[in-house]
Amino acid sequence: MPEVRQNIIDDMTSVTSESWRTFRIMAEMVDALEKLNHLSMNCISIFGSARSTPDTQVYKDAERIASLLAQKGFGIITGGGPGIMEAANKGASEAGGESVGLHIELPHEQGCNAYVKTRCNFNYFFIRKLMFVKYAMAYVVMPGGMGTIDELSEAFVLAQTQRIRPFPIILYDGQYWGGLLSWLRGAMSDGGFITPEEVDRLVTVCNSPEEVVNHLCKIIIL
């Protein structure tokens, strides 16, 4: 009997804990909305590897893209961490633009970079992803790892299924993303899981900072 009673208590505790988690989720969402609602709706979300260092070309390109976009009146949103995120926040901040960091603690990417002007902290990835989509007019996806692909694929699916308003998704560096695009247009398309037209309609490849900015300025009127 004592063992049965303890199991019942443990089950009740688990249910209570999960119920309170709902309130923590709601609180995090409300806090993020209050911090970000001051943003004008002209922000670009920039993604890429947290492991890129300042001496790499991709870091320098991300910094220049953000700087040029800021000079055109766009705000920049990143994950707030190091690498490409730091580069984009640095470019935006030093150009006098809005520099937002949606920061989450991860085992290998600790700390928020010093160039973030507006910072939001997150425990839940899905709320963070919601804020990226909600406040972005476009995505610029720099070379990166699985986290970058995760953000890319989610935006692609939401646009593909018309769950969000269509917006530009730019893949930076055609050589880096070429293998993925070939697989999408080849193996995935051959299997009937996607059409090449969907890829071409939803994704644009750019190979220089100037090309990114020119493309966005052509299709987005501030």
C-alpha cells in the first residue's frame, strides 16, 4: 500500500508540474511580445553558424549584409549568440540600425553577443521560432549547421503550407547550399515529396552581400 500511495503522489506531482509549465510558457511568450512589439515591421532575420569566427569570409559577409540592410532602413534579428549572429548584430549596430537578439542558452554557444541592442531570453525553442517569424519580413540563411537548417526548413514548410504570409527566404552562398538544393530538386522531387517549382518559388540563392540587399530592396518597399 505505501508503494501504491507513493506512485499516486508521484503521478499527481507530475501532472501539477506539467500544468505549471503551461504558465511558464505563457509568461515567456508575453514577455517576448512586450519586448518586441516596439519594433517596426521592417526586420530581417539572419541565421547561420554560431561557430564561425571573425577571420572567416562568411562572418565578414554576414556583417556586411547586416550593415547594408541597416543603412537601407531594415532592422536585424538574430539568435543573439556568437558566430554569424554576432556578425549580423555587429553590422547592424555599427550602422546605427535596430539590432535584436533572441537569445537561448545552449551547451556550446553560451552568452549573448555584445552588439545586441534589444535582447529577449528564451527557454523554449518554439516560442523563439515564433518570434523570428512574427517580426521578420524575410530570412537570410547563411552557411550553418543543423540549427540553421531547422530554421530554414520550418520557414519553408510554413510558407509552403500557407500557414504564414509569403516572404523571401534567401540562401547565401550557392556553393554551400548546392548539395541540399540538388537533393531537393532530385531525390526528393523524384520521390514525389516536393516539386522543383516549390523550391524555386520559395527560395532564392544569392552569392554576395550586395546581391542580397538589392534583391530585398526590389521586393520589399519600406
